[in-house]
Amino acid sequence: MLVPAGGLDSEGMEWIHANKKFFVPIKALSAIFRGVFMEKLMEGLASNQLMIPEKQKEFFNDTKGLKNRAYEKQWNVYVKKTFKGANQVVSYLGRYTHRVAISNSRILDTDGQMVSFRWKDYRDNKSKTLTLGYAEFVRRFMQHILPSGFYKIRYYGIMASTNSAVKMDECFRLLGKTRLIPFYQGLSTYEIMSEIFGEDMFKCPCCKSGKMVFVIPEEKGEGP
């Protein structure tokens, strides 16, 4: 979750900056998180909406004991230090929100039945190779596709779509700033890809001089 470093006052007439050295009290945030988490967990258990592994069902059947043990523990919430500027935030999030589950460069080999690809084991920070059957590879890939109605990115408050046209303009006015025109606005797909990758992505890999173009073949219609 990312939050703006400030916000409008109750009357919407002044922008109040957040304290640069302080955001929220960690202990209070930990207690709130624990309360909300346990409330939702109890609701899920009571309505049988949670899929509990067979070996652990006995542990979850004692909901009262589970709740008491959870509240006896000291919960910790990790609050990450702020990035150095908005550009780093966008760059960091973009690597996760606007890419597919696996890039073509990581796919090493395929023979019609098996797929071999490179993955990184963060336990030892080493790249490794894994080979899977087509069905299992597709199954894992599909797990990265959100169900209908779910969204990777949601906006709230002054950033919500219902407020962006009015409140965001007011925020910029109070801050003495103007809205920035998106860097890629007005550029063609060719120009955007070349800017992102720092090279001519449409240069022919064979002759190194000609340019590749997309051609969509026309569907052959049936005769009269």
C-alpha cells in the first residue's frame, strides 16, 4: 500500500504535509493489523469459507484457543522506508504491476511436451533451471491471472477515479504545481518501445539495417 505524504484538510482548503521523519506509530499499527486480521480469520472459519488442510483442521477447530494464543503473541508490522522520489516508486512498482508472469528471455527450451525455463531462487540468490510439462507450466502461469472483478491496482481518497478530476486538480493548485503530461503520451508504439529498451526494437535481427513491421493477414472470406 502506498499513501501520499499529506492530504487535504477537512474543508479541502489547505494541503497538510506529512511529517518527513514520522508516519505512524508501529506498535499501534501492529495492534490494529492484528485485530483486523483476527476478525477476518474468525469470520472465515465461522462461515467455512477457508480451505484448511486436513492435517491442520484440528488446530483451527479450537477458534477460541487459537484467538487467545494469537493475541498473546507480539505482532510486528514492517513499514518500509520511503523511496528517494516518485520516479523510483513508479520504477519499482512497474516491474511487478505491468509485466507478465514470465518473460520470453527466461524460457530456455521447449520440445512440444516440456518447457525449460530459468528462475531465481531467493534463498541463495542463484539462477536455476526448471523443466515442467506443458499442462503444469500453463497451470502455474494461469495462477498469475487475476479472477474476474479483481484488480492489481486500486486507488482511494484523492486518487480515486471519482475524485481525480476535481480534488487532484485542487491539490496541485494548493501545492503550486501543475499536472505533468505523461512522458509517453502522443508517442507511437515504435517510439515507446525504443525509448523503454534504449534501442531500435524493430531493427531486423538478420540484416541489421531494415525494419520489421507487423502484418495482420486478412481472413479469407467465403466466395459467393
